[in-house]
Amino acid sequence: MGAILEVKNLKKSFGGIQALKDVSFDVAEGEILGLIGPNGSGKSTFVNTVCGLYRPDGGQVALRGKNITGLEPAMVARAGIARTFQASRPFLNLTVLDNVIVSALLDETLVDAAEKNARQAIEVAGLSQYINTKSCNLPVEKRKRLDLCRALALKPSLLMLDEVMAGLNPKEMEDGLDLVRAINRQGVTVIFIEHVMKAVVSLCHRVVVFDQGCMLADGEPHAVMQDERVVKAYLGGSYKPC
């Protein structure tokens, strides 16, 4: 299986702080890749740099062999990468449907086509009963699903999920993991950024660990979780494998 995303020697600094230091790895087509590490390890900087919010200081990002390094976020989204954010960011006074249509219009010039994509995304995410509800009236878990809907409406080939399980109860988390699996089965590659290790081990085919802007480990989830470097830098001595 070929690589959908290739990252080579990616660098990003803020002042004198190196947030990414020569980060290189590939993401395989159809993979669910977990990206973990301590706060400040470079995970969000990586996502923001790949998605175009930050311009890298060096290195290259390629999507299916096409160089997308430093492109504006809208162009990266049109190329096939969609993402969610740690904090939900809906238009609070718009309905669920209108929120998703706004997102779909980034890639569609016709409102009817955008609405069709929006309705499909809402159905996939299980939000059909909330389609006419204003997002300000949604509970946290449904707002997170709305963020996912807005990303899905762009019909991405690669979806980057940034801490979508934060704040969810166990049942909501299981439902969320099932949804991510269903999206992946439809052919969407997923990068899953998360601190909930149970979710990472349950969902991901492979895990990459960041620490201080560098790649610390890369491999099968259970093996990575038992890596002494990962335990020391991130998991802590009290961590019990899931």
C-alpha cells in the first residue's frame, strides 16, 4: 500500500523554540495513524504546518506525490486534507445544516451541490435529528460531531482529528471510535491525535510519538506503549497497557 502523505525533514520554529526538528514519516493510504506525545511535543504544530496554518521553515509535505508545502489552508483542503480542532468552532447561530453547507462551499461553487454533500456528511455522523438545530444548543459531544461533519463535507482523502475524544464519557467515546472506523472503511485515511491511550490502542493501526519536536517512536500501538523511551517521556511509570 502506497503513501498518501509524505513528510520529509519538516522544521518549524517560534523565536528560539524549535517546535518541529527534521520530522520525517509517511502515512499509508487507508491507515489510521495515531499521533501522541506530551503537551508541547509538537503535535498541533505538525497538524497546523501540514494544513497550511503555519509555513514551515524547512522540509516538504507531499499528498499523493504532489508537493503541498506552504500552501494556504483553503488550497490544502481542496487538495484533500481536512481537519478538526481541539476546541469546537461552529457558527453558533447557524443550524447544523447551514454550518456544514458553509464548509462544503469551500469545495463546491453550487449551493445545491454543497447542501447535498452537507446532508451526506450529517447522515454519516449520525446528526440527522439535529439538522435544523442551532449549534449553540448542541451538547459537547454533538458539537464535536458537527466539527467532524464540516470536515467530511469537503470529501477528504486524509482526515486529521485533533483530540476529538476529549471530554466524552465512555459510551460517547465508543460511539465516536465506531464512527471513525466507519469513515476509514469508506476509504478515508485518518491521523488521530489523542491523549486517551485506550482510544489510541483500540483504534490505530500504527502510532507515531513526538517529544520535544522530534519523533521518538514509530510502530504498532502495543509495542510503542511498551517502549521505555515512550513510558519515560510521556506515559509515566504508572501506565498500564490497555
